[in-house]
Amino acid sequence: MKLAKGKKVYGDSYGQTSMAGLEFASGVVDRALKNRLPPILWDADGSKDLKDLLAGVVRTDFATQNLSELLAETPSLESWRIGEAFAEAYLVDHHTCNFPWPTGRDLKNSKSSPAGTDLVGFQKKGSAVRFAFGEVKTSQQEQWPPSVAVGRYGLKTQVENLRDNKEKIKFQLARYLGKHVSTGCPWESLYKTAVKRFLNDPTDVSLFGILVRDVEPKKEDLETRAKSIAVGCPQKTTIEFKAFYFSKGTIEELPKKIIKYQKKKK
């Protein structure tokens, strides 16, 4: 089931940069927590691949019991992780993106925090494929913009660093994805097509900056950042800022709700 598009409450564009604020009703968020987000948070694809790999290894009841424990995913379900999953689902469902290697797979401890760019993958536009990189911030702060959007480690700066390829960050991300490609994997051709395009022009990428909030929608969240980052933006780079607005008090309840819904399914 696809994520709903949300109700657009503001938006504008500035050259290759655009911004939009979208409202999501409580029922929409609840349905996402029940159906769309769990496969992302529990890495359903990765779990299935591992289960298939180990299917022929198990020979005894004791081994079967241990296999069940090995396959049991216990993701850390902080609100910001759920916000990232919501952003990922939205870009996959409505912007033809594909993020094939969740950063959570690189964690040796599921309770730790992944470092680096939040969303790393591809975007398809017609027959064309290129790299797509995204940063996501979740905030309950009643301030417009919230502190996570500004400052040295804020959303705008992170997207700007991607735009400018500060410290060769885009090359690092292209290398990161490449090291996880295996011959015959479902996204091998996507990577080869995207990396060829990237090597011809490293500015030819799609960038996203997303805020997840539960406050009154205001264009002040994004407007200044979108306008300023548009200045000097390379011709082939597209940058989209989006703010997702939930009902007040929603973000704090996200972990409790998704756990409750998962228990009901069992």
C-alpha cells in the first residue's frame, strides 16, 4: 500500500530548487505505521534474503529455534528513525526513488545511530537513472524553522554540503553503494547506469531535504533555505525541500503506536 501524497499547503520553486509543505491527517499516519513503514524499519527484504540463504543450513529443531532468534529484528524505534522511514517511503512511492541498501544493515549494534547521509540510492525519470541522496530531520519544536533545520549540522547545511560535494561526499556515497552491489543483485543495473552518469558529471544528481514535524505548517520552515541554496546551484542538480506536517503531539507517540500495531498483527 502506497503512502498518501498528503495535502499541499504551500510551495514554490527557484530554478533547480523547490520547496513544499504537506499535511498528513492522523488516519494517514496511522495507516503508514500499520502497513507501509514496518517493512522499512524491520528491513523485511534483508531478513528474507538472509532467511533464504540459511534455509539449507538448518538440520535440527535446536538449530531451527536458534535460526528464529537470529532472524528476529529488533530495530531501535526512536521517533527520528520513524521519521526517516516515512520520508523514504514518500520518495519511493511518489518520486520514483529506490534506496536499496538501508544504513541499518551496516550497524553491528541495532541500538546505535548510523552516521552519514540518511538516504542513499537512485531516482528514475523515464528511462534515465541517477543517484539520489537525502537528509531527514524530525522535530517537535514549536519554532519556524526548528533548530534541526539551521546551523552547522542543520538540514540546509547538510544538503548544501551534498550540492557542493564538500569533502568529496558524493564520491564517498557512490563508492559506498558500489561496495554493496553484488553480481546479479536486483539493483546492479541501476547502479551501473547511475554511476556512469555520475562519472560523466558529478553534479548530475537528485538531492532531497525533508523535515518531519507536528506543528502548524508555515513556509518559514523552508522558504529561506530553498531560496539561498538555489543560488549557485549547478544546472544539472535538482534540490527538493519538503516539510511533512502531522497533527500536534503525533511525533512523540510514533514509537508506541508502531509497536502496538505490530503486536496486534502477531
